Amino acid sequence: GAAWATGKITIAEEHLASECLSRALGQVGLSLPTRRSPKRALLATAQGERHELGLRLAELCLRSHQWRSVWLGSNTPTDVLSKHLQTSEIDLVVITASPWMQDVSSLTRIATRLSHVCAAQQASLVLGGEGPWPEVPGSARIDCYREFDTLLSALG
């Protein structure tokens, strides 16, 4: 993304590189073991967000801690996330937004709603990426994988 933003590569080149990395991350993640009864993490990008590469890296962190990923992917409507949370056994929700997502009021609505649903379902909420997430009680704001790894260690 940074190379594209500075004009060093074209959009097509950036998309090709991102897709290659995304596929490689998926293959590496599948090769990592999981527990017999793993904790489950719901993964999605915020509604309106299409960049999912950071979420794929978060999934690799989860797999390294032997968590199972429930992948809902990019541009997931908040209603869909909320309903899925209410009907599934989820221990952790990871929602990401890239710096290209600049709709602060939308991210505030998403984070607030999901924090309420997560609290009711006793699931932890992580707001990830470099998007302008608000400070929301009951959530963890993570913008680097080292912090995410530390959080996963604490969650067991």
C-alpha cells in the first residue's frame, strides 16, 4: 500500500502483490496445528472496509496460538456480525479498518454496537488496524501484531 501511495507501483501491481501474500498466508495458516477444542475468533473487516490483508495477518497470529478462525471477511455488515455473534460460540471478535477507512462516525457506531453484543455474549473485542477507531469501553485497540500476540497470550 505504501509503495502504491507514493507512486512506486501501480494499483494493479499492488493488488497482485497483496493477493500473492494473502494466498501464502492462507497456506501457512492451514499448516499450523490447532487444539482439540480451540477457542474461536470471529474475523471481519468493518462495514465499508475492503482491505483484508491485515486481517489475514491477524489470522496467522491466532493460528500460532492454536485458535480457530471464523472468517467473515471484508466489508461485513455490522448486522451480520451481530447476528452471527448471538448464534455462535465465539470467544474473540477481531474487526479491522485500514487507514483508508476515514469514516470516523461509522467506525464509532460499529465499535459501540459490537462492544455491546460482545459484552452480552462474553466475547472479547479487538479493534485492529490503522483506521480511526474510537476508544470504546470493553474493547482492545490494537495496531501492531506484537500487541495482538501479547493479548492472545493473556487470553490463553
